[in-house]
Amino acid sequence: MAPRHFLSLLDLTPDELRQIIHRAIKLKAMQQAGEIFEPLKNKVLAMLFEKSSTRTRVSFEAGMSQLGGHAMFLSPRDTQLGRGEPIEDTARVLSSMVDIIMVRTFEHETIERLAEYSSVPVINGLTDWLHPCQLLADMQTWTEHRGDIQGRTVTYIGDGNNMCNSYINAANQLDFNLRCACPEGYDPDPELIIAAGDKVTILRDPREACINTDLIVTDVWASMGQEDEQKQREKIFAPYQVTQELLDLANDDALFMHCLPAHRGEEVSAEVMDGPKSVVWDEAENRLHAQKALLEFLLTQS
Ligand code: CP
Ligand code: NVA
């Protein structure tokens, strides 16, 4: 039987996504109670990183250990991938030795090819197009603070990048309204917008996008691989900084999220980032719990 992969939020059903979110909340409570839970004993996760990472690497590695398994870090610098071994061959070999693979890479097509040739589940740990693991953590964080997100309004401000695209998929799957405020020329993927139907609105004015919203989300202006565009993007995105003024337009109980790493004074003011409505530290911690739930799901239930 072909393995179940997690390359996009659309690879799971809405029920499965909700199941993982609730399981993540339960696994967090178990961890905090000091309960030992090792359903993945002797299981091995290979983590292939072609880009930098703090949260994704540490959360997968710690999570796998806590579940009784083992995780190994691989980078192109010290594997044959960096010397031109095809991704298809790498997929066949890795999946003959390990139980599950996580990849962080540039083009989404690379992870699709790896998944096609892998005999074990493949998890997307970020591509230029999508960052679905982050959305599991974001949705867990929302659920913990405010309950189910269905019918709520979320505002994404900034670049129509992998985070914005993933929010569109989340709106589609979990049935919330998403307003994206992006500068012209930096919109998210039009095909994902069409697939999400009337759940997604594209706006240019961040103020309009924040009125009576429940959650404001932003991300860096220049993603990994776009470092050369940093200066130019700083000018274009300047009106899109999430400030207290924008947050004040939102509902009284609105929250602020950012996948991190954040640049205070660029996409978010320090006042918002470190303010009372920011749940960014819960959000970061939840990468651990949400991915443990995902690993358990992919290795024991699918
Ligand atoms: N949010 C996130 O994926 O962080 P890292 O780049 O540190 O993994
Ligand atoms: N959009 C950012 C997310 C980092 C977690 C990037 O791709 O660099």
C-alpha cells in the first residue's frame, strides 16, 4: 500500500486535521504531567534540511526522542545529495532504512519527487510553496486559546509566501474566513485561492483587513532564498508592518501569531510581538506537540 504523506494540509481530511490538533493538546498535557509515552520505540526519522532551521529541527528531533524513537539530521553539505545524487535514488535508499522522512527544501517539486519514490511517509518541513507543519501548531494554539476556528476571521498581512499559502489551505480545510493583505505583485498562489472559494479575500489595505478580525498573522518579508531582495522588499512592505494601531482595529479578544523567526521593526513592531495579544511562544512550543501527533498519526494510524 502506498504510504500516506503530509506535503500539504490538503493531504489530510478536515476530520483528520482536527483529530491531530486535539491529539496534540492531549500529548502536551501528558508531557507536562511527566508521563512517559513511547509508541514509536525503534522507529527512525530521517530529517533532510536544505535550508536553516531552529524550531523545525529541534521539535522533530525532541519529539521523536520523547515518543521513544530516534531522529537523524542530514544536510546536503555532508550527504551525497549535495554532490548530485538524484533525489529519487536518495528516496529509495533512505526509505529502505528509516520509517519516516522529513524534508525542508526549496522547490516543492523536489519533495513531491521524493515522496513519489519513498516507500515510507514523507513530511513537508517547509518548501518555497508551503509550510503545513507550522499550520498544525498555529491551529493547535488557536484551539487552546479560543476553541474551534470554524467560522472565525483570520487576517494574514505581508508576503503571499509559503505561510500565506498554507493559511489559505487551512481556511479551505477548517472552514474559516481568511483576509490576505499583500502588496500588489506579492499575492499568494492564485490556484490555492480559487480552490478555497469564497473563504479567501485578497486586499491591499492592511487596515481594512484588520477590522473586526479574530487573529492577525504575519511572516518575514524576505523568506529563505530571497536574501538578495531584502532591501527592495523592506521598501515595498513598509506599510504592511503589524503595529498596535492595526491590532486595535481587530476584535477585543484578537490574537497575534508569527511562525518565527521574527524581525521586530520590520514585519511586526516590538510592541505587538511582545505584547499581551501575542501567542508566539505557545505557537513555537506547539510545533513539538503538533508534530508528535502527526508522527504518531502517520506511523501508527494511516
Ligand atoms: N517556524 C519555523 O519553521 O522555524 P524554523 O525555521 O526555525 O524551523
Ligand atoms: N516564509 C519563511 C518561513 C520561515 C519559517 C521562509 O520560508 O523563510
